[in-house]
Amino acid sequence: MNSPLRGSLVRAVAPVRDQAAALLREAIQTGDLAPGTPLIERELCESLDVSRNTIREAIRTLEAEGLLDIRPHRSPIVTVLDYQTARDHYELRALLESEAARLFADRADESTLRRLQAETTVLAEAIENGTAREIVLAKDGFLEVLFEGARNPTLAQHARMAYARLATLRLRSLQRLQRRMASAQEVRNAVEAMRNHDAEAARAMWNLHVRSAADEALLDAYPEEHRRFRDPSSE
């Protein structure tokens, strides 16, 4: 099989099922496994050199995260979001991540602030010169430091799930240079507010960042539905 999975399992580091789930998750989030793609157990077992039970456990993990749909008597597929569900997830993401930004501004120590600044530089470089895949991976690294500094693991868990479910839409919006440049500036503005420990400004700026991304992605993926949502009088 010409596998979309990039990486290999290291059996002594973490449970094999967790590594398999991580590789599948990354393949979905970076667009290597597109929405609607069926996952064939036999092919995954051969690609990763693991048992069927390991693959089934990994699939159940990703189903719980909303990344896979399990269909009776058929192979699971990468989740396809309808417009309403996608918009709901973006609204949830905006609420959770902007609260994380507020908490970070209040709670992060200087060491974590320096790490966030370093991740901001990596993200800016990816936005300027990288592929959409590289931007997504850089944003993942940025968010992990943001969530760590917020010091609320429960919020972080739910924010990660909302973010992951929007993977394909995020990739689509990142294809546009204008959106990429705007995104970089929005992130810099929010990080500056966090560095100044201005919690309310950090929350407002991150909320703007996510909602701007949502508007771009939803308009690109669901043009008719999103235009009607933005202007109900047009119906």
C-alpha cells in the first residue's frame, strides 16, 4: 500500500496503540487522509506492522475524538463535517482557545513565555515559507505551549478535540496567502498581549484570530450555507 502515514512505531516509548493513533491522527490533521477516506484494517496492519487489535483500539480512540466515523459492516471513514457541525466546532474552538489565551496571560511564567515566543517564531517561518502541512504542525506546537501555560488540563483536552476536528478546513484556508499573512499578524498581536499579561486583550485577540479563520474556512468550504448565515436576508 502507498501509505499516507509518515513515521514509524517505537515500541519501547509508548503503548503501540497510542503511537498508531498518533500517526493516524497526524495523517488526518495534515490532510494525508482526506474526509471520507476509508481505513482498511489489513492495509493499516501491514503499513504499521501491528496487530488488528492494535489498529482497532487506535480507531476507537479516533472515533471518540470525532475524527473517524464507524459504519456497521463497513470500514471506518475519516469524518466528513456538514456546515452546521463545522460552524459549531469553530464557535467552541473560539471560546476554549481564547479562554486559554486569557489564562496564559494570567498564569504563565517567564520560561513558558519564552517558549511561546520561540513557537511563534517557528509558526511565522512556516506561514511565510512552509507548506500547509508544516504550518499545521507548527501551530500544533504553539498550541501545546499555550495550553501548558494556561494550566487547565481539562480545558486543554476539549480545546485539542475541537481543533483536531477542523483539520481539513484549516488546511483549506491556509492555501490562501492573504489568510496566512493575516493569521501570522493575529497570532503576534495575541502573543504580545500575553507577554504584557493583558488577559482580556489576549482573549479578545485570540477570539478574533479563530473567528477570522472560521469565516475564511467556512466560506471556502460551504459558500452558499455560509453566505446565508452571514446575511439571512439574502434567502
